[in-house]
Amino acid sequence: MSSRGAQPARRSPEGSRAVSVVGLAKSFDGGIAVDAVDLEIAAGEIVALLGPSGCGKTTTLRMLAGLENPDEGTICVGGELLNGPATFVPPERRRIGMVFQDYALFPHLDVAANVGYALGRRPDRGRVDQVLELVGLSSHRERSVHQLSGGEQQRVALARALAPDPELVLLDEPFSNLDAALRERLRREVRAILSTAGMTAVFVTHDQEEALSIADRVAVMRAGRIEQVGTPEQVYLQPASHWAAAFLGEIDVLPGLARGGAVSCELGSVPTAGATAGEVDVLIRPESVAIGISGPADALKAKVEARTFYGHDQILHLRLPSGRVVRSRRLSFPACHPGDRVTVWIDGPANVLPRDSCRSEATGPR
């Protein structure tokens, strides 16, 4: 997507809000796709829109790009109003670059011509060379896109999006067409390229690991709304709801009782912030459940019910004295096996949320 020819776009001052979305809404055939979304993004920040299929993340991205017109709400990018009352700036006039899921490269053009296409009829060769160097493809400028690997094609698409020096880059499921090993490498490369360019970016993904490993902040979406926004650490370790906790990774829930700044549950005492009191749920990630031959004075004895071995680590299903089962993620050594007796305790972050009676009894393995 081009942004007004070959001239560099005006970049937002460092630390300013590059993107401001307020009350964004969109419906299709009477069904709500995006419902009152608010999102602020700072200049140079990489934000992931993360959620399951149908949650509204791609529609939100398409509205940012100008490919869909919102029913309600405003979009400002770099201080310029793109969508609002009686305002709609078409895609070609937005200072926005986009990397499509299928890359959308022109098969009849070589690498340099694909990148130069974003700069208009007379592309600046120096700028084309600059972005090809940035993405590590300087030696590929005259190659046909048919001669490139999937990862190289993705970097060409990214170079084309960066060529006009846009205010914002959008990436739609950028790694979904790559195999697992290549995905992991490309994540690091794309993150490094965007950071080196100082680029503000929004990318859509349904892959939790992808979002957590690339983004500066993650906006978790559900049913057209943003459920939670925060750093990868915040959304993973301090989920705002039971749904967000379960969507972002393995979680077990134990009933607890909060009083005096702490919560007691079957696995011991957990500190809690705020004025929470009464019945609560304690949400525990497997990596926060420690095991050993011995442990703290209030540690429990548990039985290993099942084990899943992954090579670098293992997941153990532990039957507690109450009959509940919690999971523990440990290194692959020493090996544990079903039937083993171990000592178990909490040794890591645990999150406390108001009691959800349905989930507290049903979440986690049985």
C-alpha cells in the first residue's frame, strides 16, 4: 500500500501517540464484528491484536488500513484524522504500509520492482536499496519472487511496506504460511527489522506465543471487544479475566479465601494486592507449581497422575489430597513417572480473581 509517492511521510515525534482509536465499531449483516474498541499506540511501539477466529481483530486491522469503513468511532494516525464524523481518508492516501497474509507480491516483477512499486512511477533506487539492506535482501534485488523462499518473500513484502517511510505498518497473520522452524526465526527477524526502523506496527495473530514474543503490548480481543491490553508479562501473569487466562496458556484454578492481604488455597498462601476479601479463585500457571522430594513446611504430598514429555521440559499432572489435579511444568530432568509421589508447592506468580463458581470447579485437568 503506497503512501503518497516517494516522499517520506511525516513521522510522529518520539514518545507521542502514533495511533488513537476511539469507540470503533463495525457490523456485517446485523452481526457485530467490532464493538466499541479503544486503543492508544505510542510511536515506535509494536502492538499485537490477539484473539480467536471471529473476535474482530482482522476487521479492526482493515479499518485501520482504510479497507473497511467503520460504522462508528474515530481513527487518528500521526495526528491526522482518518475516520470520523463525515471523514474517510481512502487507503492510498493514508501513511500506512501493509503486509498481507499472502504477501500479495507481483509475480512478473523482480524483488526491487516489487519494493519500488510502493514509491510510485519513478521509485527512488536509493530508497529501494536502503530497505532491501534493512531486510537483508540486498543481493536479491534482481531475483524473481518465484526464486525466493517463503521467509524471503515475507521480507520483500515487509520492505515494500516500509519503503514509503509510513507512519504505521500493519501485518495480517504474517507468519501463518510458514513452517514452525521458519516461523520462530522470522519472528525474531521481523521484530528486529521493525525496531531498527523505529516503526510503529500493529499485527494480527491468533497465536499466543507469537504475540507474546514479538509485541511490546498485546491487546487480547474477544467477541469484538478488547478484553485486556498490557505488556506480554502483564497479560500472561496478570490476566484480567478467567477467559483471558485460559486463552493465553495453560491455567489451573483453585478456590481460595482472601483476607489480610493474602489468599489461602490448597497449595498454600498467595499474596494479593488491593482490598480483595472473601471467596476468590487462584489462577496458577504450570511453571509456578514446584515439585521436589521435600519442600516448604506447608507443602503438600501429591501423586503424579500423568506426564507429557517435550524434550526440553515436561508437564506433570499432579493429584492433590483434595482430588483436584494441577499441572507442573518442569525441566526434562529428573524424570518423573505416573505413580511417583512428590512434594508440591507454589513457587512463582499466581493471580487472584473474584470467584467464578463454574470455572473454579471445572478449569484444569481432572
